[in-house]
Amino acid sequence: MAGPGFGEPVPTFATPGVSNPRYVFDTAAGRYLLLAIVHAGPAVEAAVRTLQLRRRMLDDVHASAFILIVGADARRHSRSDELPGLRFLFDNDGAIAARYGATERDRWFLIDPALHVLSAVDADQAERMIERLAQLPPPARHSGSDGLAPVLITPRIFEPAFCEALIALYRDKGGETSGFMREIDGVTTLMVDDNHKRRSDVIVEKEPLQKQIMARLHKRLVPQIVKAFNFEPTRIERYLVARYDAETGGFFRPHRDNTTRGTAHRRFAVSINLNADYDGGDLRFPEFGDRTYHPPPGGACVFSCSILHEATPVTRGERFAFLPFLYDEAAAAIRQANLRYLDPALTA
């Protein structure tokens, strides 16, 4: 299989790393990436030496490097990442190397912040490719101008009194630790990891309040989504009030919302801020630059569930938000078909 060429998106993958048993490669978007796919043996140490020659450029802001070791690595358990900037990943069966056209020989890739190939070379040309890093523009301007994410910011979805009512509901019920979905052995499973996400949630369970929410979304938000994205949502997944707080440094690291079979039906994520008395807690879309997005209280940020995004840490106060997913009838059929892949505990 031929690997990706100039301008083409790179294959995404998740694989074990030194300290992360499932490193999701595409969450590193937003900076230039050097991916050295090398076969276990002397080539690994040669790759390390090559990268050390340009170590100062690997700062996890402008650029990061990954050495993906193909096959059984005799030194696997003694390796350590060199942070910032250099990480080891492992491809025991060579499946990832095959997708990159690196089964027969080592290959190096220079990848832009939106995860497209800038250059792909054999190992003997790697030094010359690495030298390009110093000439590349800041990641946020790799496209030639300041990046703008394809998101919709629209105010006045919830009026102030309704925002206050949802915050009061949260305070009355008290939030529970929020998790995230991950596919494990083909099953969509709820995971909790404070290193990946720190948030607490309350589910709106009373039908009258759900209907009030739906009425506002239908009259005020859906027409904007139709206009901006030529998509008409007809269904909502979860009525959820969330709280990020400075005490725990509330955040949600870069992720996508539809990467498991149990979440594949999700089309658009909505983040409606409910208050303003906090700092931090903005939305950021690393593939499209370092700009952050912060709707006013009652205002919404709407974006495709396929886009990599993060909630930056809250540094003062508390951020409350209403966070549904929207989809349509075609996606509802996908959701129904994929129920068998959900952990039974999620449907109990």
C-alpha cells in the first residue's frame, strides 16, 4: 500500500506509547509533526540521533516528533519520552506502517498542523526535511493567514433567567464526575481519567424542562444551523448541564465526539455558556489555529463532532454550560443499529 503523499491527510491511528497505553496520534494536531516510522533495531537509535541534531525546534508548540517503532523493540520497556518534543510509539504488528507505505523501508513524514503531508522521504533524506522546520511559519499561520475554525457562534439562544434556572438546577442536584467514550474491544465504554477531562455534570431529567429547552433550540438555534451548515437537526442527545471549575482546573483535552460506534451518529456539538463570571474555559480547535472561542452567556458555539476540539482550563471561578449533541433521522438509524456496540451499563 502506498503511503499518503503531498497535501493528503495522514491516516489516523491509536497505538501504545511509553506512558500512554493508547496514544491517539491525531490529538497532537495544531503544531508541525515529524513522524519517523522506523523498524526495530539500529534504525531507532539512528532516528534519535538525527532528531537530536535539531532538538531545539521540538518544543511541542512549533513542532513535535514521534518515533514509531515497527516490530518487537528490545528496548521498549527501558525507553522514555524526551519532553517536550520527542515521543516513542509502538507498532508491533506493522499495521500502521502498512497504512503509511513503510512496510519495506523506513519513512519519515513532515505533517502540517491540520494533519496533511508536507513532505515524505526515506531515512537518508530525513535531516534535510527536518531543516525545513525552521523556515515554516507559526503553526497558526501555516495556511497563509490566521486560522478560523468552521464553527457557528450565535447569541441569545437562552435568555438570562433561563440560564440562571439551569445553573440552579445543577446546584440543587450536585454534579457527578463526567467521563468520555472510548471503544475497547469493539465496545463503546465510558471512561474516567482526570488527566484527560475534569468536569462534573447534571442531567436534566424532568420532561417539562426538556421541552422548554427543545423549544428554544428549535426556534432560535436550528434556523442558524440550517443557514450556516445546510443541515437540519431533528434530534437531541442528552440534556446536560456541565460545570468546569478553577478549583480542579476544569478542562477537556483535545478530542472528537464521534469516534466510536456508539457515538458515530452525532453530527453537531453545541456549547451554550450559561454564565460569564470566570476566566479560561474557552473552546479551541487545534487543527484550525490557536484562536479560542467564547460565546456570551446564553450564546452557543456549534461545530461538527468530527472536529478536534478542547475546553481550555478554567483559571478563575466556575463555567456552566449546556452541552447537547444534535443529529437527524438518518443518523438516528445509525444510532439504533449501533446500540449493540454500547456497554450495557450505558443503556441500563
